[in-house]
Amino acid sequence: MAYILILLFTMIRNIFILLFFLAINQIISQNIKTIQLRQVNNLNNFSPIVSLGNVLELSFDDLDADNKEYTYKIEHMTHDWKPSNMTSNQYINGFEQNTIINVTNSFNTLQPYTHYSVKLPNENTIITKSGNYLISILNEDYEVVFTRRCIFYENISTVGVSVIRSRNTSKNKQEQTVQFLVNHSNLPINNPSQEVKSVLIQNYDWSTAISNIPPLFIKPQQLIYNHTQITNFSGNNEFLNFDTKYARNTSLNISKVERNEVYNSYLFTDESRADRPYTYNPDINGQFVIKTLDAQETNTEADYTLVHFSLFVEEEYTNEEVYVYGAFNNFELRKENKMTYNSSNNTYETAILLKQGFYNYSYAVINNSKEVNLSKVDGSFFQTENEYTAIIYYTPFGGFYDRVIGVGNGYFNQNR
């Protein structure tokens, strides 16, 4: 019976991942690049999750470089990312929708672009309620260009997160188990099983989310989630990386650079790591940092380079597609990061236009059933250093929206 429940849970989780890729965060315009949603004054913190009152900055580039009029719209969502029942004036003082006015043209770059940025909340849009929020960018015809998820939470509970090696003997070399507890001494919760919902995500990649995790033990002012099966994650492997902060010269993991219409950066050919032993390699968990050392102003003077990826395989994968995977495109599997097999040298290849900076990436394989496999190329190891985030939602009896009452983060520690 337990095996059937675990199998059913896995099937539901895979369906959720597929729906995630097909529904939310789909970019319509191919001219939009380098979307970032980061904390103001802390842009190296990659979390789009902040306490209520803190400020996030959303920025992006338009390669058409023609100063379009883009509008942002912010909407409150339920814990499972459906539109909430609240009207905008119940969670915003001001306007839910406004024109982006911080617009700057690129300077002295081979690839022209226009840089847009907006801070949320701002003086026109003051967020008053905690919860999940969906930010949509609309074009002049009020069509959605892209969306991004963010969370504003209340600091009224303490969430502790622990990451250990999986106790599942059949997969304890590949998986990690996340356990957490919630201390809520400042918030009386009458019926935790009904009023509290929790979500776990790995490396801020929403496609990895495990939702609606029930508490295993309920104590006065404390909820304990010490599960050993339903909160297991594939450890995967440390991300690969490259550095294009110097566009004209070779740098970390770049074999050669050519200048054509834009700079072309050719990475050294990667090989499968699935059958190799785990090797620690410091990374930033799939994220990216925009930076140029060729100029002063990163936002508008960093150039774009066409980054050439190549992956050597012994033979072409049958009925499977290979993608370059990372936060640079929001962990999505789209046409621009799909690889093509080159039979002359047994490699999968693609080229992606990316702004100068430091990037993490890995390889994802998807089969005919649309199941995403992040370990077929890179392997999966329990030792991999991943970051996990636990998000705690609270909807009291009679409540009309899902509050976020606490957020906790944890990393795998090999000494546990």
C-alpha cells in the first residue's frame, strides 16, 4: 500500500511539473532577454522571496532597442498559484498596474538593446498582504510578454530546515531528504492539518516544488515535518559554469572567442558525468550574475555574446530531447535552449545569446511522455550542495486569502 501511495505521489508530481512548463512563465516575445527578479541592494541574493515591506527589482532587456511602453501588473495568488478571490484594493494601496518608466538604452555594445527595470513595491503600488504574487509584463497591446513569481511573507513564525541523505536504501546514493519544523508561538493555529499548507522547492526552481505536505507531528506551538519519503529530492549534480565578463578574451571554461555581428564564445565540450564519481565544485545553484569588466555600467554597457554549448555522447538519445538548463531562462525547456544532434562528431549543440556575466547551467533530457530528467547527463548524488526553501501558508477558518507566515532555508551538509 505504501509503495502504491509513493508511486501515485510521483505521478502527480510529474504531472505538476509538466503543467508548470506548459502554463506559467511562458515568454511570448523572443526579443526579451536577461529577466532578473532580485532583492534591491542585494542582487547576488537570487531569492524572489522577501519579507513584507522589503523591495524586489524586476529588470529585463528588449533586443529590439526601440523604447516600447511596457506595463507591469501584480496579482495576488493562492498557495497553489491560482488567482485569489481578493480584489486588488484588498492587497494593494495604489495601483496594481503601471507603466515602467525606468528605461535606458544600451551604450557602445555590438548588440543594441533597451534596459527596463521596476521596483516592487513602490510609491504607486504598496503591497499590504503577504502571499504569492504573480508579476506580469504587458506590451502596448496589453498582451502578456512574460510572468514571474514572487512571495512576500510575514515574520510571525520560525521555520527550521534540515537536509539529510535519503533513508530510502534503493536511492540513498542519489537522493536527499528535506525535513523542517515550524515554531508559531506568536500565532495560535487551531487546526493545522486544515489551516496550514507547506511547499518545498529546490534552488528556487518552481518546477521542483513538492506541495501540500502534511505535518507529521503536531505539538503546542510547533509543527514537525520529519517525513522520510514524500520530501525526497533528486540530488542531481553541481552545476557547470562559464564566465563571459571579458567578452573579447577566453575565460573560465571558454575555449575560444570570435567577433562577428556579436561576440561568439565557444565553451569546451562537456561530457556525461552520470557514471563518474561525485566531485565537489562550488556553484551558485543554477543561477547567473550579470557583470562586465569591459565597461563601467553593467545594466547598459554589458554586451551580449552568442554562447556555443556542446555535449559529447556515445550515441544519440532515442526518442529524447536535450536542453541546456538553468535560471538564465527560468529553468524552462524552450526552443532557444534545445540542442541539436550533430552526427559527424557525436555531440548535441546549440548557441544561446546571453548577456555578459557568470552563468551556471546543466543539461535536461525530456522523453516522449514529457518527463524531465535532470540526472541522465549530469548524474545524481546525495552529496550535491543544493539549497532548499520551505514556504508556510496559513488560511484560518473563515479566512479569505492564503497568508505566508514563514520561510526557511537549508543546505545539504555532508557531515550529517
